[in-house]
Amino acid sequence: MASRRLKTVFGVAATAIVAGIAGGWWLSAPNPVDSASLPEHVANLENGRVLYTAGGCISCHRPSAEAILAGAKADIPSGGSPLVTPLGTLYPPNITADKETGIGTWDAAAFVSAMQRGVSPEGEHYIPAFPYTSYARMKIEDVLDIRSYVMSLPAVKSPNHEATLPLEPVLRRGIGLWKLVALPKPFVPDASQSAEWNRGAYLVNGPGHCGECHTPRNALMIAQSSNSLEGGPHPDGTGKVPSLRNLIGRKVFEDTADLASALSEGEGGGYEHMSSGGMGDAQANLSHLPAADVAAIAAYLTTLK
Amino acid sequence: MDKDIDPPSLSPNSSKSKEINFGNPHKTLVGTFPETRLQTMTFIGGAPMKHSLIRAGFLFVTTAVMSVGIAFAAGALGPEREATMKSLNKEVKALSTSVKSGKFDAAKNKASADAIVAGLDHAKTLFPPGSEKAAKGTAPTIWTDRAGFDNLLTKAQEAGKGIAAATDIASLKVAVAAQGDTCKACHEKYRTANY
């Protein structure tokens, strides 16, 4: 009879839906790093400082303008400065060593889980405005050094703001599925290239996270590695991000040294397009990198065709 | 001569419209509500001689507004802004080159500094109210936060004066870096990646 067949159809459909949700739930589960898997490592604070600079941490985790007016130090990452994204407004948290409002109670595994897997100690997925899809390429030892450096900065009490996001629990869980495709593998040096080139490639694709803006994204907002650093629409929604490929061939820069000057001097060296669309923060951080690292970045970028 | 306080009738044949005498400059329309835009314009165009000053003023304002509109429409502001900014960039580049060369030329520095100050004076006139959509690359906050924008342009001019005040290569290097910082500060906030 029709009603029995209908009941069967409904039964099968309901089972499939429940199975789908359960499967999605399982697939999207947070995947934090296990403490036991971390390597033995003696912290190198100077390396941590350089990579913290290359990583641009302060550019997002800086205090808000109000906090600075109230006396907060602009160069200490106590967080709170609003980050407006197409999804909503985020408030990058306090990453100083404060135990109540910062990351003072986080162990090494929690820090690496955040930086390379995009998972919070509470088991939530971070919105990928936090560029863990680039930091995932870094060596664990380098991430541990960044942690040591950050923990050595003055601890600041600054409570975190909740993000304003639509359907937040669903959104965050959905990011768990997204990560299955979007998280890249760790950086592997190219043995046919020089140490300088490899250093530049590592800095650009790892801590520098240049591709987060300069690599175009598909409809699922995943950066397309086959179009690495080709530029495209600005992820903020307004305007374009330039291509970093064939810079010398297109006469954007005269040579590698010219590009290196542009990165470290910015507009002060008479270079254009080094300030707007977020590049100002990037250039400010680049200006504080060791000259050899800026040269390496330039050496790598100018080989891209 | 009662003041007509009822809403105007939309019918062109109502008793109210019969009072209007189109095109006659000597008929004053008092107490009659113009029912159509044509009637209003004709009323002003057909006003008696003692209102000609008002008419001239109205025509002047219309022409002025239209010219500015035409300038915007013709896209003059965008290329003008770009040319002005490029000329400023040229000066900063030349100064950066002379810092790197190690050759200090006070006269050249003064000329560059003067060009920078003058260029920024000109830039201040290129973002008038209403030009929000005139060209790409401008953040709306230029107009909603006008004080902040003007402040950064002025700071850029002060940096230019600092270049003229430099006495040797070392102080020139500091002054040029400071100039670059003012360019950056404004562009970070008020220029969008629309190029």
C-alpha cells in the first residue's frame, strides 16, 4: 500500500539524514595536537622573535585604539582590536602570558593546536581569519619558539570580546569540514634550490602567510595553491590584491634588490602600493626582519613565473 | 487672497489652476498653489521684474552645481588625484635616492620639500564633498572622518618641512623615512586596494 512505501521512504531518508549528520559531526571534529607527539625542544627566543615578526602576530593581536588611549602598549599583543570580515566582526584575543585573560595557562600542545590546526583549548574551530592555514606549513620547533617568545612578553590583563558571527556553533563546526580540504601539508624544502631561496619560500608560505591575501580563493574560500600568489579580488571584499609572480618580467621591480628595498622601506623609499589594503601592516613587520630574511623573501618571489 | 492650505488637486482642470497665467511676467501668483513642476518652474521664470535677482541667483546656483557635476561625470578628479599623488611619490623617490647616494644637496632638498608641501595643498582640494564616487581607491571615511583625513594631509606637509630642515645625510634619512610614514599612515586608512 502507498502509505507503507511512503513510511519506508521516510524511514530510509531519516536514517540517511541522521547518518549524514553523525558522519559530518565525526569528520568535523576538532583535531588538537597530542602533547606526547611534540618533539623535545630547547627554546630559541631570538628565532621566536624573528618568526613572531614574520608571522605578523601583532598586526591582528594588537590592543584596540581605545585600549591604547587608556595606556595599553601598542606593541604588546593583548588583543581586542576589531577585525571586520565578510562573516562578521572578530576580536583577536589576548595572547600575552596573563593567566586569566591571556594564554598563560596554555601548554605547548594547546599553542601548537591553535597555530597549526586552528583548534582552541576548548575544542572549538577558529575562524580562518586567523591564518593557521599558512602557519600549518611551519616546523613545529619554530612554532614552539614563537610560543616561548610570546610567553616572554609582559603579561597584560585584557579580557577578550566575543565575535559577532551568524549561527556561530554551526559555522565553527562547518569549519571543521572545511579544514579537511583547506589545511596544507608542512613545508618541504626544494633540494634543487639554494638555502636562501628555501628560506624565502618558507617565510612567504609559512609565517609570512602572504598567500592568505595574494592567492585567489575558490567558492569555498579555499586558497588555490595552483594559482599561488597570483593575486585577485581582495579577501576583505574591496578592490584587488596584486600578483607577486613575474615581478621583474612585468617591470614591477627592477631586480631582487629593488624588491627587497621596497619590502623593508615601503613608501619611505618612494615605493608605491605598499600601504593600502592591509599591506601597510605587512610592510611594517617586514621592515623589522633581518636584512638576510628580506633578501631571501625577495630572492624567492622574483623566481616565481 | 486666502492662503491655500488644502492639498493641491491633481486635476489640471480644477478651479485652482485657472488662476495661473503661463509666461506673463506681470501677473503675480499669490495664494495659488503650483500644482505641477512645470507650473513651479514657469512661476519662477515668469516672476515679475523685482524678482529677477532671485531668478539670476537660482540660475547661477544651478549652473555651478551642474559644472561640478559635469567635472565629476567627466572623471576629471580621479586622474587629477593620481597625477598629484604620483608627483609626490616622485619627490620622495628622488629624496630616497639622494640619501642612498650619500650626497647632500640642501637646495635640491628644499625644492623637493616645497614641491611636496605644494602638492599636498593641491591634494587637499581634490576630495570635495560629493566626490565620494568620483574615482576608485577612496575610502568613504575620507568624507565621514574629514577631520582625520585633513589632519593626516597636514602631518604629511609638516614632514615635508622637516625635509627642508635636514642639515646632513643622517638627519635627511630620518626626515625622508618620516615622510614615508605619513604617506603610509594616510594610505593605510583612507585608500582602498582599488587599483
